[in-house]
Amino acid sequence: MKLNLKLVLWGAAFVVVFQGCKQADKKASQDDKFLAGTATFSADDSFSPIVDEQAYVFRAIYPDANPIIKYKPEALVLNSLLNDSVRVAILARELDTVEVGIFKRRTLPPVITKFATDAIALIVNQASNDTTITVSDIVKMLNGQAKTDKSIVFDNPNSSLVRYLRQISGNKDFKQKNIYSLKSNKEVIKYVATHPDAIGITGFSWLNDPDKDYADAVDKVKIVGVRDENSKLAPKEYFKPSQTTLVQKTYPLSRSLYIIDCTGKKGLGAGFAGFLSSERGQRILLKSGLLPETIPSREINITH
């Protein structure tokens, strides 16, 4: 009986200590500050190259800050935010009225910061004769109304890119035989690099300074010029994505990037949002090929 009693007491003590550690860990994970501590963010995996670069520089400048970023398709990022798995997210859209209302009822009104604009690029194999396309042709192809032997490929069905294509086409489901969803932007680029009859739709940021594992594929594709017949600026001209055509609003396919902070405090989410909007963060975006929300000033030293 004494042995059993000791075992019970030891077991009870272990449970108390274990629960205490769990509570301490939970408290520590929430005890982040503006430029210090650890916090978990969720981000649209379409933008992992640029977000990774921003986070790397942020940690280098502020070694006490440790943002942990989990990449997912847009729909899953939004789910994580709405079910309170994370309270900071990076998305290619703002929250709608219903979603904002959910956070306000939790007394966690979202702070939404736009920090960049990305272009949606259409790519073809280098061997393809296609060099231009119109927005109406894209819509017809997505709706199965165009007579073509071309296949269209894009990243996974839950992505921000697919949501964008649904919006411009008015088509909720792409069920045509010649339309395929893959798993990532990298796969889209690699697929087009080896299929001359394919048209790939991908984020422009993936085509600038690619990683070694798909750089060869980028060299085997080319970007198609796009014309918007309904444009008030240049309805008869074709444009390729660039910072110039984005700032001039002549390239018709673009999307904005936002960091959404629903923490209700000036924690690490606010600190990272501030860095993205800072001159340093905006310069990183400028070098990446995306359009920063604020064009950093250029200093010129004149010597006599």
C-alpha cells in the first residue's frame, strides 16, 4: 500500500509539473513584444520567396525577434486566422465585412496593412509561338469557350491565384479537360518548361531571382504580353508585368499583398508589419521585382 501511495503521489506531482510547463510554454508563446519574442504567423505560400527574405533580414536586424511563418494555400491561411490558430496572416486580399465582424466580436479588431503589389504572369514554353494574349481570351479559355489545343496550368485549387481567376472569369469550378491544377508555383513553371503546348499562370515574384532548384525551368519559359480591351489607359496595347507597368496600372492582372494583425496588441505582428512598410522592407520588395506600396527615396551623393 505504501508503494502504491508513493506511485500515486509521484504521478500526481508529475501531472502538476507537466501542466505547469505546458501553461508556461503557452504563456511564453503569447508573450511577444514589438521587436522581441516568438510568434507564429500564417502566410499565403504564393509569396513564400519574398516573405522568407523579409523575415530573414528582420531576424538579422532584431535578433530577439523570432517570427515563425507557416505557409499554406490562401483558403487554409484564412481558416487558421478565423479559428484562432494564428492571429497574424499574410494574404492577397483584405477581410470582408463578415470576417471583420468575427474579429470585432472577439474584441480583436484587425489591423490591415497593404505592403506590396504582385503581378499575375502568363508563361509559355520558349519554343511556343505565342507572345501575346487578351484578357477576354483568357476568360474564354477558363470558361471552355475558346477552341484551342493549349492546356492551362496553375497552382493548387485553394490558392489565392485560383480565387483571382474565378473572379475575373465568373467561373466557380474549372472542370474543363484542358485545365489542370498542380501543387505550387514551382510545379507550374517546371511543367511549362517541359510542355510546349501549355500556358502557365503564376505569381510574377516566382520568376525573379529563382532558387537553384527551379532556375533552369525559368530559363526555359517566357512571359506573354497581355492586353485589356476594356482598359481606359491603353486598350490596344500589350504589356508584360513589371514594376513600371504595375505603377502605371497598364498591366491588367495584379493583386495586392496585406499583413493582417488580429492580436489586439502591439506585438511581433505589428513589429513585422512595421518592418514590411519601412524603407528597408520596401527596398527588399523593390529589388525582388514586386511593386512596394511606398517607393523608397533614392539618395544621390554629389561630390565636388
